[in-house]
Amino acid sequence: MASAPVAMRVAHIRTWPQDLSVVVVHVEGAGTYRLGAETAGRLGLREGADVDSALLARVATAASIREGTLAALRLLQRRLRSRAELNAGLRRRGLSPPQVTAILSDLERAGWIDDRRFARLWIEDRMALRPRGARALRAELRVRGVAPDIIEATLGRLISPEREDGVALDQARRRVERLRNLPPDVARRRLVGWLQRRGFGGGAIARALRVLADTRQEGANACSAP
């Protein structure tokens, strides 16, 4: 003989002391759920009300989405993140793909997620603190899941070939000071490798080396002049 299903009803609803816009709903036979007060109202939750499996599923989903949204906002408070980074972070917390999509869509509409802004600020920050070439910036943004068209458009606006050449030359001048005691061929090889690891292209590196060589030659000529 099959056992009767466990009766479920809303035992009590309490305002959450830490946030008066949130209520804690205890459903007998199911558990406790923390929801926005407006959401609880839309779901028709009230003390003593019966809860069937369909309504319980909606309650559980709403509670999960609320917790996921709070988790996403905590991540964003630490640093700006791309949509893909937030997606991965929420999935690691056990949220289902539809729940994650709902959360990210809400955050996008509210302006919390904007991959174009993310790419711009990422590039500006890197160039201010640890200057590098477009190749490195492109790779970093790809790892963070930014779409290729957004990456290229942002790089096109912020990193012109002239700017990259200037940054490469400035970085080469700084680095070459550390290599001055090495044999010229060793110093050149190490400088090229260092600039490559910083993401500068072959053209920018060659032009920087040419300027450095011209500067050294001018210095040598000045020293040998009578």
C-alpha cells in the first residue's frame, strides 16, 4: 500500500532582521526558504496555505535565484567581472543553467554586467600598472570569456599601433638598464624574449630595438667627437 504524500503547508513567514525586504518562509515537510517579500507575495505565500509540489518548485527556484544574485554581487564588489566569469562562478555554486541565465540577464539589465566596459577598464588598468602589448591584452580578455568582436573593437579604440610602439620602446628602455652588464648579443636576446612575453608584436619590438641602437650610436659618436 502506497504511503500518503507528506502534507506541505506554510507554517510561518517572518521578516528577515538583516533585510526588511526579505522574508523567511518555513514550509512544513519541505524546509525554509529566504525570498524577497514581493516575490513571496507574487507566489501567493501566506501562513497556513497549502503548498503543492509545483508551488514548492517555484519557491525553491526563487530562493536559489535570490541567493545566486547575492553571490554574483559579492563577486562584483571584489572586482569587475565579465559575464563568462560570473557564469562560471555561479555554476560552481550549484545553480542550474536556467537559473544562472536568469540571474545574469537581470544583472545585465541593471547595468552590473557590461563586457564592453569590462574590456575597456581591464585594458586601461593593465596599461597603467603593467604595460603590455595588444597580443597579451587580447589573450587575457579571451581567457575571461569576452567575445572576440568586443575585444577587437576595444583594442582598436585604446591601443593604436603608435601607442603600442611607444609603450614597447618605453618598456625596452627600462628593461635594458638591467641588462647593461651582459654581452650585447645576450642582452639583445633577453630583451627580445622579455618584450615578447609582455605581448608586443614583432614589428613593435624591431622598431624599439632600432631606436635603442640609434640612441647608443648617437651616444658613441658624441663621446668620440673632439
